[in-house]
Amino acid sequence: MYIHIGDNKQVSVAKLVGIFNIESLKLSVDNTNLLKNADEDDKLLAVNIKNEIICSKVSPYTVMKRALIIEDAEWRK
């Protein structure tokens, strides 16, 4: 199964490590390496098992609702 994360991008659920809110990642300097390829208006950052980073302008909460995997999601700031 694939999750459409916006901007004509998809990620495989089987290979997905996590979907993160970029605004939350910006709160720590430890995440600078993750954010180096993110644009100013990106809202979502997805990481797969190959450590590939995919960014999107769609809110991570919207993507989670679309994918109907909310019961398995862990929401925290």
C-alpha cells in the first residue's frame, strides 16, 4: 500500500519509517540535518528505510487522515 503525501509523491507503507511535522522538527537543533533539503513552505517530512527524506507541502495530519492509519499513529509534539 502507498500513501499519497501531496505534490505527486507517494511513499510505501512497508518502507516508511515515519511522517513528521516540519514545524515540530524545527524546535530542536539536532534535526538540522533532516531539514537541510526542506523548502520554506514544506510542512511534512517522510523518512523511509533507506534514510531517504521526502518533503511535501501537505500537512502531516491531512496525510494521516487520508491514509486511515490514525489508530496506529502516535501524536506528540
